[in-house]
Amino acid sequence: MGEPINPEAWLWYHRVVGGGRCPIVDTWWQTETGSHLLTTLPGIHVMKPGLAGVPFFGADLAVVDDRGKPVKDGVQGKLVIRKPWPSMLRTIYGDAERYRKQYWSEVPGVYFTGDGAKRDKDGYFRVIGRIDDVLNVSGHRLGTAEVESALVTHPAVAEAAVVGRPDDLKGQAVVAFVTLKAGQKAGNDLVTALREQVSKEIGPIAKPDQIRFAEALPKTRSGKIMRRLLKEIAAGGTVKGDVTTLEDLNVIASLQSSSSEEG
């Protein structure tokens, strides 16, 4: 919930955990929305791997461009909520101006979620991830979730997280943190294979500039990957941000150590 699930993981979960017969209820929501606003309901909606689903009863969501105009189906844009909903946040305690600026100023007249998304011809939404997780590589916009999905289609990969690193030539370089399945070994051949996998799935521009293998990725206690910390490691190897919600501090220590060794 709240974070993109790649189709490969969806299919594995459906096949292995659910025995091919149990529905997977993928939802999208935020702490700020107070309840899920996109979902597939078992027995009502057709399940689509990797798509969060359709708007919940009474919720009015859209994918728009920078001017607030709805984009065509299949085109990535900004995920917004066009009408109030029962569980919405109403302010930020003691700072109403920050509330207005944070949520209602990016796209005039609507609530901006901060996420990018696409909508298919059947009205199903695919949440790409945070807008600030969209990389600008040599003038091309790449969603980190798309690169991650391409990486995990390789049979050796268990999990992947992609972040951007400042680059003087390209604007941003693509850095991928990858954990491998049991029995798989890291090496130059695998790095080459993973880069080619991304090129095949998305295009040459999306090839990771650096692939770093890790035993585990930093996650919150609810299981969300803390890409903010990975950005700091990719940029300089030192984590300075808040880590109070991190599940295992040893993961960060291990990643910082490997960063120092590579440097």
C-alpha cells in the first residue's frame, strides 16, 4: 500500500503465496489521505499486476500535466485528487500556510499527492512513485520504479532500489542498489547482464551507471524502502538524515562501509 509493486513481485506472490487462486489487494494511499483511495476489490474488479487499481467509492483522482490538464491514457503525469474526501487532512497543526503551500499550490485548485502516475484505458492507475524520484538523465525523465521493475525481472535479483546521483555531464546518474536471491553471486558479468536487462526493457538511456550489491536495503518498520537514505549514500557515502524510523541500523552501516571501500 502506498508504494509501487512491480509486476514480477505481484506474479510471484500470487503464484507462490496465494497458490494462483487468492486475490491480491493492491492499494494506494497516504498518511495524509487517511484511507486508501485507489484499490482493486476482490470479486468486483479484475486484478492487474503492478496497478494499484481504480478510485475507491466517491474518490475523484486524475493524472494531469504541470498545468493541471488531464493527460492521455498511458501518459505519465501528476497524481491529484480533485474533490474533498471524508478522511482528508485539513491542516498542519499550527502552520496552515505550510499546509496550503505543500498540498494545494503545485497544481491550482486540487490536492497534489506528490506522486507520479499513469492511467490505462480501463481506468486503472499505476503509481510510478514520488515525483522527486523521477530522474532527469540527459534530458530524459525516468521513473525509478520503472528501472527497478526492469531489474527484478532478471532471475538473479530479489529486490532493487534505484536513486539518482548528481552528474556534471548528464544531470543525474542512475545508481541501483540490488539484493540477490540465495545462491546468486555478484560480479562483473552480472552487472553487465543487469545493465543490458534495463536497456532491453526501457532503453539504453536507462542503463544504471552504477550497480551496487547489498545484503539488504534500508526499510521502515512497515517495509518501505528508505530511498532518501540511499540517495545520501549514492551521493557521498554519509547518511545525515533522520533514521529513527529505520528498522535495522546495521543495514546503513554496511552500505556506508561498502561505499567507503569502493571510493
